[in-house]
Amino acid sequence: MHNWNTKYPRRFDLDANDDYLKWRDEKLAAYPRNVGELVVELGNMTAITPTEKAAIMDRVERANMCVVTAGTAPLEMDSLLALGRQLGVSHTDKSTRHAQSDELTDSGILNRAIPFSTRHVNWHTDATYYGSHRTIEALFLLCRRPALEGGSNKVLDNEILYIHLRDRNPDALRVLTSKACFNYRDPATGEIHPECGGKVFWTNPDGHLCHRFSFRKTDMAWADDADIAAARGVLEAMIAAEGPHIIEGRLESGMGLVSNNVLHTREKLVDSDDPAHKRLLYRARFYDRVTPA
Ligand SMILES: [Fe+2]
């Protein structure tokens, strides 16, 4: 364990360069170089051993995510929730959403919202529409059936994006960490909800970095502010450029993702016409965070 949160508590403080620079160098040196380094094979996702838990926490500290296998556990939502409980996360947002929205499949629900289709999904963190006061800090996935073709994910640790911004454009980062940058806009009515707004980057009470971003336009109401517009341009260009720290992989049947709501895409896919064989991933989102001890 690196214990960065204890060692460098001010690493996300723009006025504390010492902590930041030491943490940055250690973080970049430890960051996984490919999806293989993220994988931890579990004997049974619903009953992990201390060694398996330590291996997951190692990946989460280094990259805010880990790719796991279900082992002998059944490929169902309850297995994902059981894994979450063992990793300290249990407060889901299920009660606030459509009953089927935790099953990512080409169902066409929610007015054919893009996660429930076969289309490409651009870079985002999940649940930006809750605002920064009710952040989804952890996002878990479990694949029951992959697509016939495609449907892989690109992922990027939010902390790596933070490092790139801080090194290359600290002025933009200062705006993104200090101003209320975007609110939720109801796509149906156009009504803007400032109570579902907030910053792009901030830290939670335990000192961990939180992030909310999406390229999606329909429900994003960016503030009418020249500094925010400029910072948004810097941020979007940096994400779109997809630097060397992007990791890409496809979850096959029995594979899952544990993450602290890292930035991700979903590549477009070709699905089966047979509903019984369509791509199906279970998704769990938590208000808590997977926190290495
Ligand atoms: Fe997502």
C-alpha cells in the first residue's frame, strides 16, 4: 500500500505543491500500463479472501479501479452488491431510478437513452445529473453476456486527468475546482436545476478526489461564464485527445469492474437479435467510495 491519502493529505490543494509533486511522481510510476495489470481473479466474488481484497485495494489505490472475475459466484446483481459490501460500499441509488436501469442491455428504456442502446457512449462519469452534493463515488459493473462484437470500455482514472490539467493548465484546473460549472437541465422541459449542479473536481470530506463530467449535451447546462467556458474547452480537448494513460478492455462473461466512478466510454457494439442472447451487464452505483485502508 502507498497510503497516499495519509502521506500527502494536501495533494489536491492547488496551493500545496510539495505534497502534489511527490504524490504525482509516485502515482504516475505506479499507474497500471495495461488492462492486464488491473485484473484480479477471484475464487468467488461473494466471499473474497483477505488476499483477494488486498489485491483489489492495491489496484484501486493505483488506478481507482480494478477488473475482477466472478469466480463461482452467479452472474447476477446480488453478486455485485455482495462484492460491494465486502469492499465497504452499500448505499446505492436504486430507489431513485427506473427499476430496469441497473441492467445495461439494448432494451430501449428511458426514451432509448444511450446506455440502453448499441451506440457509442462518449467519455463521462456516471450520474452527473445528481450534482456534486449527491455524488455517485463508486461504479461497479458485472458482465453476464458480452456483445457479439464491440462494446468495450475505455477508462481513465480521474486522478490522472487531474495531474495532466494541473501540470499543463493550472489556471483551468483552478476554475474547475472552485466554481459551480454545470447544472442539470431536464431534457424534456429545458428547466435548469441548480440544486443538481456543482464543480467538476472537488475533494470529499476524507480528502479523496471527486469528479463529474460528460460530453453529453442534452442534460448539461454549463454556466454562462467566460472562465468556465475556457476551462471547459481545455478539459474537453484533453479528454478527447486520449493520452497514453487510457486503458481499454472488454468485459467478457464473468468479468466485472470495480471503480470509483472513473471516466469511461463504451464503444459501439453489434448485438444479437435474440433477446435471450443480447449483451447484458449489471450496474451498481454507490454514494460510498471504495477506500483502501
Ligand atoms: Fe457510464
